[in-house]
Amino acid sequence: MITQSLNLSDLQKDALKEVGNIGAGHAATSLSQLLNTTIQLSEPSIDVIKFRDLSNRVGYENRLVAALHMYVRGEAPGQLIVLFDRDHALGYVDSFIGRIIGDIRIFDSIVDSTLKVLGNIMAGAYLSALDSLTGVDMVPSVPTLSYGTVHAAFRSLLSILPDQDVFLIESSFLDKERDVSGRFILIPETGSLHALLAAFGVT
């Protein structure tokens, strides 16, 4: 992973923010279309932090979350996380199923599989946008889903040592109609960062 020894210029930081903005924007558009609602995005942020501080960084305090984790394969490998408040995620599932199927009894297995479908669609949109923007091939793995606190979810999904530095490209999204918020978190590997920057000519 990226470490604190990497010094980024303001131009490089702006380029990576644009990467996050474009990717998250396309993912939010896909979610909007699936749920027939309007998803708003915050300005993306980039940061280098210790993995042990990641759960505090993204917030959610002691609330239960639904975390979708995907490995990013291809020319710019890394990891992508889509993070929801758990109750909000269940609301999204209910809305999505209602649109495509109608009223049915929703079992836990249906919730899990539906969240994975939503995560896969959003991740595909996110990475497809980055591919179009940078020309760097990026493909998501099949999503893994975890419930629990943010700390527990990250610990179960990410095989990263507590003292290891991680580089984040993070975007928050908000659905005001349902009072739902979440996070897109991209954690590129070291070489991936250079590949993304090269597309902007700012390596």
C-alpha cells in the first residue's frame, strides 16, 4: 500500500480527486437509476492513514453497517468498499426489489444477494468510468458482504496490518428522500496510484 513517504503535489492531488469524483459519480448515477431516486455526492477526499484509524475516519460510530468489499483486478489493482448504514441498506433492498418484482416476503438470503447485486453494479460503474477516463483496465471481483460495526467489518474484509498505511480516495453519497448515506472507498495499491496519475501526465 501507499505509505506516508509518498509526497503528492497539489496537481497530483487534484487529479486523484477527479478520479474519485468521476468514479463515484457514475456509481451514484447507476444507484439513482436502480432506485428511481436522486443521489447527491460530496466532494471527494484523499488521505493516507493507518489502517487501524480507518473505521474512525469513515465515521458511523457504533452503528451497524453493511460493507461490500471487492478486489480490483487489472492494470491498477486495489480494493473498493461500498459502505452503508445497515438499516439504510435494508431500505434500499426493499425499494429495489419493489421496483423489479413487487411485494414479496424478503428473507435474509434475498437481502444479502440483492446487496451484492447493487454493490457489483455500482463497482462496475465506478471502475468503468475510471477506465474511460484513464484508459487503465480495472475490473471488480465478486463482492463480499459483511455486517457489524465499521471496525469489525473492515477487520473481516481487509487483510491489512493495523500499522500499515492505506491511501484512500473517498466519496460520500446521500439520498435525501430516504435519509440514506454511504461511502465509496477506493484503496489503490502503490503501483496503481502511479498508473492513474500517468493518465493525467502528472506522475
